[in-house]
Amino acid sequence: MSIILHPREQIIKKIRRYYLTYFWHWLLVFIFIAAPFFFMFVLFSWGKWGVGIFIALLVVGLLVLVRGLFFWRKNVTLISTGRILKMEQHGLLNKTVTDLGFYNIRSVSYKIKGFWPTILRYGKIVIETNDDKKNLEILAVKKPAEVTETITLLQQKQLKENSRSGYNLEDIFNFISHQPKEQLNKIKELVDKKLKEMV
């Protein structure tokens, strides 16, 4: 996981999909790995074909296990002192990173729907952005109320620090100079919108 932190920025929380939501995946892995040992004597009595089936089932089980662990580790949302980074691994060579600064968050809410989510206390967090184009969703989060509270408190803390510091222009220019083009376009839209409101 290679992310560049801003000066004085720290990672507060790492959020991964709740592991019990992968129940069927882990059950499939268990079946592929346990079944060959359960039928080992029968398979070995078939000679080379039986040994081949035994090895094939183990290999498939291990591949499914490694694939599941890989995607579980790579799909992570990081909450830092200044922003939220959502990293989504769609394939081996296909990754999406969403960088959302606290200044661009309008509201944070969570939703727990269904029997198992209610019993196991996991749900979806929805972060509404200021630009109204796309909300950021974090799925299957354990204890979403606590995570929502953490985001809200960090956002309020950053707003207080910014108002106390009087928005140091040097820090703002430094921050803007490190932003990608799409973030700069969003900043430009927000500034233009604010200027129109002031006229």
C-alpha cells in the first residue's frame, strides 16, 4: 500500500470489509481443502487419476483462499487526520483510489439493513460530498456508528484548526500544488461557486 501522506498527517483508522461477510467464500475454501482429505482413501484407490483430483482440489482451494485474502487486504479505506482514502482493487492490475478531503464532505451517515447486518452490527457508510456528483460508499463496515462518529469528529477538528490558524495561504498553496488535475477542477468549481454567491 503506497500512499503519500501530507506533512503532519497521520492514519487514524483502517477499514476493511467485515470478514464474516465473506462467509460463503471461506466455506467454499474449506470445502475445496477439506474434501480431498475426507475422500483421500477413495481418491488414492483410483491411482494416478485420484491423486490428480486430490492435488487439483487442493490447488483450487488454495488459489481461492489466496485470491480472497489478496482482495480483502487490498480493498481498504483509510481515515487520516485530513482526508479519507478509499482503495479498491478490481483485478490484479486494476485499482481505483478515491481521495476525499474533509473540506469536501457535506454529511456522513450509515445504514444497517437486514437480519444478519443487524445481529452482527455491520452496515454501509455513505459520505455525501459537496460537489453533488458522487457519494462515497464504504460497504460492510463493522460498527459503522463508531466509524461515522470518528469521521465527523476529525472533520470538526480540522475545521476548528483551520479557523484558528486563519487559513495560512502558504499551506493552502502547498496543498493545492500536490493535487491531481481532477481535484484541482473540483477546487476551481467550489471557488467559482463561492464567488458567484458573494456577488
